Amino acid sequence: MAMKRRTFVGAIAAAAILPAVAVRAQAPAKARVVVIGGGFGGTTAAKFLRLEDPGIAVTLVEPKAEFHTCPASNYVIGGFRKLADIVQDYSALAGRHGVRHVREAAVAIDPASKTVRLSGGQTLAYDKLVLSPGVDMRWGDIEGYDEAASATMPHAWHAGPQTALLRRQLEAMPDGGVVALSIPGLPYRCPPGPYERISLIAHYLKMAKPRSKILALDGKDAFSKQALFQDGWAELYKDMIEWVPLGQDGKIVEVVPGEMTLVSEFGQRHKAAVANVIPPQFAGNIARESGLADKAGQFEGWCPIDPFTFESTLAKDVYVIGDAANGGVMPKSGFSASSEAKAVARHIASLVAGRTPDLPVYINTCYSLVAPDYGISVADVFRPTKDGIVATPGAGGLSPRHPPDAAAFRHHEAEYAYGWYASMSQDIWG
Amino acid sequence: MNALACIAACLTVLLAVAGPAAAQSLAPTTGHTLAATCTSCHGPGGRSPGAMPSINGRSEAEIAKTMHEFKDDSRPATVMNRHAKGFSDGEIAAIAKEVASWR
Ligand SMILES: Cc1cc2nc3c(=O)[nH]c(=O)nc-3n(C[C@H](O)[C@H](O)[C@H](O)COP(=O)(O)OP(=O)(O)OC[C@H]3O[C@@H](n4cnc5c(N)ncnc54)[C@H](O)[C@@H]3O)c2cc1C
């Protein structure tokens, strides 16, 4: 009874701030879907729900008016793109696709009453909720690394001001300085991202500050596309890059921002001119605080999902996609998030239409630049099984290590990396 | 209809259709679902705004043939061979039909 009353109150509040779509539409909405987070997963979900069925009322909850993509943010750090080149906005989503964009943050989700409370105090009621809040940083996991420390030692793992800060620091540092990176163990957003960043910082230093060094301190012993990256580093940057794996005391456990010092597990102190600390992460706060993430175990802090639907295994009618979800072997990428979103949009639209939903397929391709004209990739076609998501055997994998005309191959893949960014921008925000 | 009445009606509809999802309760993967993956690279409707080739406006037969050539490595590729190998012959047929229908 109490729950029913809450739903009712929520519905009134929702109606108060939500009438645009419902009233403007010819027919009453067939269902109300609320999407939290206007990044790669959420924006795709909102747009594709409307493409699937314009009868579904879709509300996107995202405080920002503009979104800086992490993809291509390493190009800004490397100095060959501007921050303005990686901005997306929501004008097409609202104008062309009829998605209602509420510029507030979600502060609480109540799966029992099927409502979302917003930062402005209102409540939205939903029939289905899609949650794609990305990651938040585990502040304090590395001793001394909190939000304040990131103003001195940027993570630049959310794009925007942090990206600009790291770029400015690289421009300001003297030739001959050490750029130190601290890289976490898995799982984290974008497994190859740190190594693309190392590459593109090296590209900049090689031209502008050739006596400088990059010290990459890693919390693991192996990484995504490792052989391809290391081949490229040897070819392009010689001994500018030193990568220190976990087994050689690479894991950073403490930072002292005032002294620009990073401290390893076994007490080595590394002093740096620029320190890019990428801390361990977990599902965005809203997901964890609403009880949608595992509270213990190997995937503590990430949201468990049904591999066939991405519906939360902890709450009915809540679909968690993107980095926040534990997608098993699917890497936490923008491409994955968008692919998951399309599948979820299709699934929800099928349920609303009274159709049996079809089995999904998910794909991913992560392009990385080792230099502006040197690209590599990893690709996979994923399928859900009752034991989790699996990569289709015999398909996918890495760019070849020794293609017949290697220079041309790497050049083509760099062009396709830029091409992917252009297409993806249209596919998601267009 | 006012918003509240709509909300009540919607809830009834959803409660009726929602149910647990499992492999056996789902229909076979459609061409629509398979081809939705292509636009991340080839652009909406297969119209690429950048360096990726556009695949809009091609016949079903041409798309199917090209996908098979990628799948058996008889056509040079950087990435399409790795993707095409992930689809069965039946799925390639369904993809070709769907992509050829894009306007
Ligand atoms: C340096 C770097 C390079 C990368 N390069 C690539 C690449 O080349 N290719 C690739 O595919 N991926 C890449 N990625 C990974 C990619 O950025 C992420 O995987 C992707 O952004 C995940 O999408 P998402 O929807 O889960 O989260 P996001 O895209 O981060 O979106 C989350 C959104 O949710 C909003 N939000 C959070 N909490 C709330 C709340 N309470 N209420 C309302 N809104 C909220 C946030 O404001 C944000 O806009 C890269 C990442 C990094 C860091």
C-alpha cells in the first residue's frame, strides 16, 4: 500500500515536469522509459528507443549540456586536436528524435516504486529504466589521491577540464622532465586507453621535448594489444618509454601531490614533472548508491546483469549498460556501451510491442593510435550464453602483427580510427 | 487523454508483457539486430561522414557477396575480415537483406 502511494505521488510529480512528449504526441505514450546518463550508452539508448518506436516516451536525465568524449581525448593530450573537437551535444536528440532532455542529475533510484529522484527534487516515474552512468573514481584507494589531488595530478579519465589540465601541464613542463603515469589493474574504463595515451604523449615529447622520459607504472603484468603497442614504441619512440609491470614493483599505492611523488607497493619513490594518475574505478555513484552493484567479491562495485538482456539481476525493469555493467569479457568501451544500448532499446521496444524479443549480438572495436598516422585495433563479435557473454570463436582479434605492407596497414587503421569517430558521433549524437 | 490516465494504461500494458528473459524465451537474432551493429562504423543508414566506406544504396546480392569475401579472406581488409567471421552464412544473408533496405 505504502509503495502504491509512492508510485502515485511519483507519477504526479513526473507528470508535472514531463508533459512535453506525452502531450505533443498524437497518441498517448505506450510506455515511459527514463534513461540516466547522456554518454555513449545512454544517448544511444535514448535515440534508438525512439527510432524503434516513436510511441515510447523517452526522458534522458543528464546534467550536462555538452559532453566531451573520452575517445579522441588522447589526441587532445597529444596536441593534434583541440578540446572543442571532442564535444557532442543533445540538440539532435531533442530536436530530431523527440527525446526529452532533463538537465539534472539523478540522485536516487527506487526500483520498488519505479521512480527516479532528481537533483531538483522532482521524481520521475518509469516503466523501464536504462542506467548508463559510466564510472566514478575510487578516491583514496591510492593513498593521498582524492579529488583535490587530481587538480595537481590529473587522471583525465573523464574528458573535459581534466583533459585540458593534463595538456597544459605537458606544454609547461621543461624538456628533460619525467612524465609518470599510474595505471590500475582490471577492470577499468578502456583497457587500451592508458597505452594509447603513453604513445601520444611520446609523440608530442619526441617533437617538442625530446630529452624527456615517460615512466609508466602499471598495476598489472600484461595489457591490451601489448605486442602491437610495444612494437610501435620500439619503432617510433626508441627508449623514451619505460613500462614497469606489477611484477617489477609497478603498482602505485600512494601519492604525495605537494612533492609530485608517486610511491610504489615496495616503497620506491618516483618524482615526476607531470603525473597522470589513473585511479581504480567503479560503477557510477548513482548505480552503487541505489543498490545495483555487487557489494563484495571480484566484481565489487560493478553492476551484475543478465547477459541476454542487460537487465540488472538485482532489480527488475532496470537495465544497466556501458562501463557500469559487468559485461564479463566485453571491454568497457564506448563502442561496447553503444552496442549494448542498441540491444536494450530493441529488447524494450519488443516487449512494449508485445513481440518476443530476439537474441542480441554485441560488437566492439577499439582503435588506438600509436602515432597520428599509426593505428591498431582489437575487434570482437560477442554473444550471450547462460554462462556469460563470449567472443564468437574464430572471429575478431587483433590487427596482424606483421602484415605484408605494415606502414600502409597502420596508416589505413589510423584513418579508420578517425572515420570511426566521425561515424560514431553521427550514429549516437546525430 | 491526460498524462495520468496514460501512465495507468501504460503500466497495465507493461505488467502484462514483462517476464524473465532466458535464451529459450528469445526469438532468433533478426537482420535488424545484426545490421544495427554496422552503423557504429559505417554511419547511420550506412552513410559515412568520414573515412569509413559508405555502404548505403547497394544491392542485397552485392553486400552478401562482399561479406563472404571478407569472411573467407579473399578480399583485402583491415577489420572487416575479423567482423565477417563472426556471422553465420544465414546471418550474412539476413544482414544483406536489411542493409540493402536502408534508405
Ligand atoms: C582516454 C580514454 C580513451 C578512450 N578511447 C575510447 C575509444 O577510442 N573507443 C571506445 O569505444 N571507447 C573509448 N574509451 C572508453 C569510453 O569513453 C567509455 O567506455 C564510455 O564512455 C562508456 O560509456 P558510458 O555510457 O558507460 O559512460 P559515459 O560515456 O561516461 O557516460 C556517462 C554519463 O552519465 C552521466 N551521469 C553520471 N551520473 C549521473 C547521474 N547521477 N545522473 C545523471 N547523469 C549522470 C555523466 O554526466 C555522463 O555524461 C576511452 C576512455 C578513455 C578514458
